[in-house]
Amino acid sequence: MHPVQPVHRVLLIKTSSMGDIVHTLSAVQEAAARCPQVRFDWVCEEAFIDLPALSTAVDRVIPVAIRRWRSTLLQTQTRHEIAAFIRELRAVRYDRVIDAQGLIKTAWITRLAKTEPAARWGYDWSTARERWAAWATSGHVRAPQQWHAIERLRILFSQALGYPLRGEIVCLNRPPMRSGGPDPDRSRRVMFCHGTSRREKSWPAADWSALGIRLLDAGASEILIPWGSPEEHARAQRIAEAIGDHAQVMPASTIATLAKAVQEAWAVVGVDSGLMHLSVVLGRPTLALMTGAHHRKFRASRFAPSWASHARVIVPESAGGIITVDEVAQAWTDLQTSLHPDITRLITT
């Protein structure tokens, strides 16, 4: 049953990770389109606070530092920070509180928020990521974990805020973000998102370099290579050196800077990572190399090409299989041809 009371102010709890937050941005965009009067405050881990702020529907981002606090819980400074967080969290009374994470740590935040008990919404006992998180909510939504993350979030938001779902995801390709559109002076930059949190999701540096050369031959003006750790920085430099003068390793960047670079890119190629999910949500032409896609634990993070016509997903044919440069080059040609039918300069093998 949908709630009948008017909803204006909503607290959204989705603390991490980067990919999860990006998925949630898509659901927020849809909710904002369907319920223009709704404004969101968003509780987010301190490392990712720039991401919720990209949405025009988000008024306030409330940083939390649970990851850092866990290792310093007995320190006086940590206790002061927790107390300050609780004061900020409870400074506003909310019409709805949505726990979009479904974990014990977010259930704690859900219970602390100032709202009516019946206004707390989250996943039910059978579909929350951690079952005991359901005790903190009264409005329970069933969204099986094998569904794509965006679909889970869509049904949670629609039931919590009281609007019916349409068949398609709205406002996905052209979201109402605060940053501007693509810069025409950089319109043929291709971004290589080679970094990922798990080694089994990575793609060889030599293949990245070979692909970069082929994309430059196909019309790209520059290959832009971000990084997020010393290991990724070293790999980015190796890739750039092998490609040549038209490859640029980005300086150390904030999430906001990376988001702007993604939005300005001609296209984005990368492995399973938060930046790749952001590329799809921002409507950029995207090639996703899901090298770990044969692992069951990674399947939920696959892209959904049925609703993302600007994205192509490339997976190994079997466990232990590889993704070749030729496969990625062909996917690039197919994607560019579908988006720009007048393209005649295609990749040659």
C-alpha cells in the first residue's frame, strides 16, 4: 500500500560504495521527476560526499565516517564526531526516511533519524542485504537481491514515496545534474577507467594500450586515464607511455572532478567500477569490460543494456576466459554506429 500523507522532506541513507551511490542517483532522479516537491537530504560516507551533491534534488549531504570510526571508537575525538553527526542528523524532522542500503550500520542511522515510526522505509527481511536491518523500518519493500541494483532502488523509492513505476527508467540518459554538459572542445576524449577494487576485475595494461592506439586511429582525439591509488597511477603511466603523445594521465582528482571528466568524455571504456556506473547514469557512451562477470558475486553489478542503449557490456565467454582487444574494438564500432549511424570511419583490425 502506498503512503497517503504528503511527502516533502526525505532523508536518504546510502553511505557507500561509489557504485552503490551512483545507482542511487539514478533512483533519486526518477523520484524527483515523479515527485517534484520532494527534496532529499542524504547520509553518505565522507569519502563520497561529492557524488550526492551532483543531483539537483539533494539539498544537504550529511557526512558520516563509520569506516574510519570503527578503528578509533574509544578515542575522544571519535566520540565527539559521532555526537556531532547525531546532532546534524536530528536537526530536521523528515516526512520519510529511506534506508537504501539495508545494513545493520544503516539501520542504526535510520532509527536515530527524527521522523514518525511508520515513515521509515527499507527492504524487507527476505531481501535486505543484512536481514536484521529490517527491524529499523516499518515500511517494508520486497526487492530480490538478484535484481539489478537500480531496479531494487526504483521499487523501494516508488513505494516509499507513493508513485507508480513506469516500464522504463526515466531521466537516466540525461539526468538533472549540477555540472554542465559535454565540453565541445573536448568532445572526442575517451576516458579509460582501468582501476577497480578487485584484481579479478582488471584488464591487462598491454591491452589498454593497444585499444588506445586503435581508438585514436578511429577518431578519438585523446585518451584520458584516471587513477586512484599508487598502483593504478603506475599502471596508468605504463598505458599512456605505450599509447604515445595523445594519452594523458590525469592528476590526482576528487570525485567531483572525475564526475565532470566523465560527463565531458566522448565515450568511456572501463572495467567494473564506480566510475563506469557513473558513466552509464550520466548517459555517456560506455563500454563495460566485465572481466569478473562469470563470478556469481559480481553479477548483481552488471550493467543492463536493455534499458541503457548507450552502453555495451562485454563478458568472457566462460569462466577463465579473456576479453580480447578485437572484441572491445568491435563493440566500440557497434556502439558508435548505433549512436551515430552516419559514422564511416570505423576501427579496422
